Amino acid sequence: MKHQKENLESWKDLIDAWTVSGQSQTAFCKQKNIKLDLFGYYKKKFQSPKKEVVAKKQPSSGFSQVAVPKSANPVTTLQMTFPCGIVLSGIQPNNLMTVSLLMEVMK
């Protein structure tokens, strides 16, 4: 068991030496007479694990889910431009009656 721990420490030292060497893995392994695939195995073993965010898979309905953030002040892009140059903007469902009356007056 002690031999295995020493072996791991040796690999850790080799990987640290490669990190500061500035060499490619291939060049470093050739210089040290190390098998490249074995070096890659231990390098991966000593890398810090990365946290991955895994989304829960839901059955596909053929549609993509879209999240639209709610805004306290929604921007209205609906507007009317009359031939005389007057622009009426801010048209929303709650003021359609007023818009209708204004259009009648402007005829």
C-alpha cells in the first residue's frame, strides 16, 4: 500500500513539473521517457473535478421552452402613423376604446 502512495506522489510531482515546464505533453513525455497515454491518465486523475450542471431531461414535445422575463414597465412597440404625420403610440389592450375614438375624430 505504501508503494502505491509513493507512486501517486511521483506522478503528481511529474505532472507539476510538466505544468511549469512550458512543454507540450508529447515533448515532456519523450524527454522523461513516459508513455503519453499513462501520463494523460494520471493528469486527468489529479485534475480538480469540474461541477457540471445537468438539466433534467423532459420528454420532447417538439417545442422549445422560452422564458420571458416579466418587466415592471413593459415596452409597447405598437403605434399608428397617420398620413398627416401624427404618430399615435402606446396602444395597449386597455386603451383601445380611446384609440378608436381618436381615430374617429381624426377622419
